[in-house]
Amino acid sequence: MVSRQRSPFATAVVIASLLFLFVPLLVVVLFSFHSVGALTLPFRGFSLRWYREIWKSDEFRTSLVNSAVVAAATGAVTMVLGTLAAYALSATRSRLRAPLALLLFLPLTLPGLFVGLSLLVMFGRAGVSLSLWTVAGAHLVYVMPYYLLIAVATLQRLDVALEEAAADLGATRWVVFTKVTLPQVWPVLMGATFLAFALSFDEFVITFFVIGPESTLPLYIFSSLRRTVDPSINAISTLLLAITLALFALSFALTTRGGRDQALAVPVEGGRREQQ
Amino acid sequence: MLAAIPAAAWMLAFFFVPLLIFAVYSFLTTRLYDVETPFTLQAYRDALSDPINRTLAWNSIVVGVLTASICVGAGLPIAYWLRFVADRSRLAVLFLITASMFASYLVRIYAWRTMLGKNGIINEALRAIGVIDEPLNFILYNRFAVVIALVHIFLPYVVLVLYAGMNPVSPSLLEAGQDLGASSSLLWRRVLLPIMAAPSFNAFVFVFVLSASDYVTPQFLGGTSGATIGVRVQTSFITLGNWPLAAATSFLMLASFGLLHLVGSALLRRMHLHDIRLAS
């Protein structure tokens, strides 16, 4: 057993970074419960009035429902298409694997500004009117690479011997996939789907360009940020944080079930296919 | 392979085809909120010669370099801590950092506006403990505020990338160095930094590209000195209705990002730092 290094400097950077990352978010949450309209110190007591206020707004509730619909559609389609693609990527030895992976992972590297603008141009050219469906179509491009990162890594770690045994016993490829492969990986795939849902739920940069007259929760926050300065934005923000973080925690729990920090896409030492 | 066709077709239709059409637009002539032939390089000439574009491009470069440098500078010690220093708290810290990645983008921007404002938390807190009498005005609506918020957004990604890069380095490697009398600065210079050069560069490019092209943070936190080229692209398209100009500016940005990546990779290769494999 190797002893741990000591580094007061690195420890200090970690503590400072955690404070830097969380204090501003906690401040937003704290002031969502403020009993008066002020957004700064001193804190004058707790109340739920800003939550009641936003709940009265039809625009807010519609945006919430719209976000949920878009995220559910994106998550479901991503799960089906992404699982199939991940299976193909992890099983194939074809020369087409590299270009295919490029095609599927490239959107990860392109800023949302360009994705959004070029989709807006294409929808305009094709005469497609903008709606929640164009948003979901665009979100699929954005979340697919993240889903695939997790799904491919998981499928590659599976023991091929089980699949080969099933195939030797006469199972068709479809039966092998549904009866042998999927049962081993479905919790991770569910976790990745929640991740896709969370990413879609919070997406703003692309959505801004491809949405029609409707609104989603991030768009509602965007317009509130320009209009009002009172703790109702904090209340909406807190709800959005709660929803995405709950989805993340769920996803983290599901994807790390097999091995402790696989969900973080950190390569497990010792290489592939040693699990199970 | 057939199983990948639906996903691949979607990516073609909703990613590559739109980009191609957008590329064609950059060579067309502008007509208010539309384009027309003939094909021309005018949009590129306009994008390059426009003095506002030049100022904003420079702002973007400064914002991108600062954000990426701070992220990598803080990310390296954090990755080091996660790999070599942490014991039982490692998973908890890793969880917190990953969780913060999922905190809403707009909420973070809003959070920094409430933190840094004239009557913001930082000013009021400093006033309450008597450090200042008048609120500090220089912390919001400028480049500084934009960089702070962007570091907040991208630091978690950088930590994960650098931690993945640090993961194959065995603790015994550092111990061997220490047993032979190497100081920690020597270990960083001769062992860790060469190993971390490639992942650090990748993380740097990732953050540079995304922060230099961000168009939302500067709108809310940037004021005039913090405006960036991403905002310009958005307004060229939406407000000015000059689509070829927006397209040409976008592709010039993409080309410079590609160039940065190529030059950096070539440098790493020349210094033999691009692909260090560690025997396990």
C-alpha cells in the first residue's frame, strides 16, 4: 500500500474551489426564501411568498410543462437511438467505426451558438415552423454524445464470453441483445437517460434559436433576467437547480452501481472486460 | 453496424447538413433577413475589416485565454489532490464537483450578478465588516465578471478531464522520485507536467473555444468591456438580419479554433509530449 501525498497547497485549492462553486448557488437558494424583495444582505427572514408568486404565473407553469415535454421526448429518443448506436460502436470491428464515431461525437466540440444558428437557417430553408419539436430535434444532437460516452464505455466493459455462449447455443443476435446484453447494462442506460433528460431540461444556448412562440423554463428565466429583479427569479432558479441536481443524483446512483466511479468516464485501471 | 444508422442519420440531418447550409450562406450576398446570389467573399471581407468585430474578437481571445488558464491552473492541483492526496473524501469531492457541472447555466450567470453587483452580496458583506465604505463598482459589467462566471461554468469539466489524465500515474512513481531526493517542484516539472501537457492542452482548447464563443454570459455580466464576438454573431443574425456576415464570422471563429488546435498539437508532438504512455 502506497502512502498518500501531503500537499497543503492542493488541499487549499480544493477547498477554495468548492466554496467558489457552491457559495454563489447557495446564495441564490437562500434568497429564494427571503421574506422581502431585496436580493442582498442583510437577510430579513424566511418566507415562501416568492414560490407562491411564481406558481400563480401561467407563463411559468406552461414553461415548466414545455421543458418537461421536450426533455422527455429527447430522453426517450436518445435512449433508443443511442443504445442501438452504442451497441454498434462497441461490437463492430469495421473500418467504418472511426468515421461513425466522428459523426456521432463531433457535436461535443462545437459551440451551441453555431449549432443553434445553423439549425435555424436549415429550418427556415426547409419551411419548417419552429416549435417544441424543433427544440427536441436540436437537443438530441446536443445530448447524444454524452449518452454515447457512458453507454459505449459500459458496453465495452461487458464480458463478451456471455454473449458468445448465448450465440453458440443458437440465440439470434436480437435475442442475445435483449436477453443477455441489456439485462446487464439497463441501470447504467437508465442513468444515462436521466442525464440526457437533465441536459435537455436545462439547455438554453441552442434552444434560444430554434424555439417558436412557446417558452421553456430556461427561456423563461432568460426573459425574467431582463425584466425583473426580485427573488422570484431565485425561486425559479432553485426549482431548476433542484430538478437537474435530483436527475443528476439519480443518474449518478444508477451509473455507479457496477463500479464506484465509472460514471465519471474515468478509465478503470487494468483495461476493459475485467468486470463480472 | 446497422444499429447505428438511425442515430447517424439524425446527426447528419440535424448537425452536418445545417452546418453545410450555413457554410453556403457565408458565401452569399445579404438581403435583410435573407440571402441572395451571387456568391461572393464579401461577408468574409466585412467580417475581417469591421472595427467592432476586431475589438470584440480581441475581447473574446482575452476572455477565452483568461478563463482557460484559470481553469487549467486550478484544475491541475485539484486533479493532483484527487489522485494523490485525498483518502476517503475523494469520492465525495468528485461527486460535488460533478454535481456542480449540472447546475443550470443561466442560474450561474444570475448567481454571479447577485454576488458581484453594486449592492451585491460581496459589496454588502465587505461593507458590513467595515473593509469598504463605498461599494466597489468595478466588479460587475466588465470582463472580470464574465471570466469569473465562465470559470464557474467550466472548472468542473476541466477537473474531470485532468483527473482522467492523472489517473494512470501511479502514486509509486512519485514516491520513487521522492525516495531519490526530488523536491515536489522538481517532480512537477520533470514528471507530472510532461504527463499532463496533452490533457491540459485539450482542456485549455475546450474551455477557450466554448468561452470565447459564449454569447449569453457577456450580455448579462459583460457591460461594454466584456462584450465578445459571440454576442456579435448573435446580433448580426437576429438584430441586424445580416445572415452572411453572421455565418462568415462563425466560420472564421471555427477556423481559428481549428488552427489553435492544430498548432498546439504540432507543438506537443515536437516536444514529444503528445502521447506519453505509462507502463503499469
